[in-house]
Amino acid sequence: MRKLKIPANLTVLAYESIKQYILEGKLDGDARLTEEYLATQLGISKSPIREALNRLEAEGLIRIEPRRGAYLQAFSNQDISDLYDLREALENHVVRTAKVTPELVLELRQGLRKMRKYLKENDKARYIEEDMRFHAELAEATGNARLGKVLENVQNQIWIFRRKTYDLSSSSAADQHEEILLALENDDREKAEKAMSDHIGNVRRKLLEFLQAQQRADSAAV
């Protein structure tokens, strides 16, 4: 992480920097973040660091253990299933209420082309960025900023346990996005909602099957 040189709201700057560090996958499950370490890395005092960590804990990205430090949030299979249930409810509301304009369709189509390009090039970081942007742009089109913020937070929590399972759904996501977009272009909200539910359900099923198989393998190895 780079030292922060801008004399602005240090809590916000610390929050954004630590959050980016987490979402980039640089914090492993057992790694510990301390106020001292982060203050040294960012070149600021511990007070804004503490506030930033409290905010990240409230958002469900980390857990803070007293006198030990902060750790990446751990999710059970039930937690994961619950998050996907919540995401499906939010995303279905998005496709029901989004204002679909020619400009939005153009932006989403450009994003789909980029997704296919990055998939072919195996550029995981940019592929994931375009994947998340598709959902974010649809949420923004509802005009409900609070909805967009909640969905972003759910997506960030999901990303913590999805970041190492990119290959599970990368090959099909662009096609599923295309199906959602076609339904929206035709103003078939019911079909768009079904396509969104199928898309999210497909990812959830593959992820839980993968995690359960991994857990069985770990148990057999003990």
C-alpha cells in the first residue's frame, strides 16, 4: 500500500485504501492487520485507522478481535447461501425497476464486449471489473442510491470468498448477462428477472458444490 500524502479526511482515505487492499485479494484468511502496521504503511496516525477498521467490520468485510487485530471475514456455507438469497432479491428488484435507456443499453453492450475480450485474454482482474460494473450500472439505473450502496456491499462480501473461484462461472457469465440485457431491451421484465435469478442461482450452486467438495476432501485428509 502507498503512503497517503493528501491532507484530506484521513478516515475516508484509510478506509478506501484498506478496502482496496482487501478486495484485491492481498489479505489472506489467516493474515492479521494491526493498527500499528497499517499506520506505518499508510503514513498516518492510528486513530483514523481504527475508525476505518470499525467501518469495514460494520460492512462485514473484516472481523476485529480485541488486542489481536483485524482478520478477513470468514463465511460459513449458510452465510454464503444467505448472501446469495439477499443478492437475488436485490438484483431482481433492479431489473424490475431500472430505467432502460438507449444510452444504458450501449454502455452495457460495450461492457459485454470487454468481458468476452478479457475472458479470451484470461485477464481476470479486468474481467471481474466489467462483470461487477454490469450489475452496478443496472442498479444505478433504478435511481435508488441506497439500493446501489447495499448491493455494492453485498457484492464486496461475496467477492471475499469468490476471488479464488473465478473459473467456476467465468465462461458463462457474459452469456447470462447477454440474456438479461436482451430481455430488458425487449421490455420483458419477467424474462429479465428469471434470467437474473438463473444467473445468480447458477453461481451460488457451483460455488457451494465446490466448497462442499473441498470440505469433504479436507476432512478425508485429516
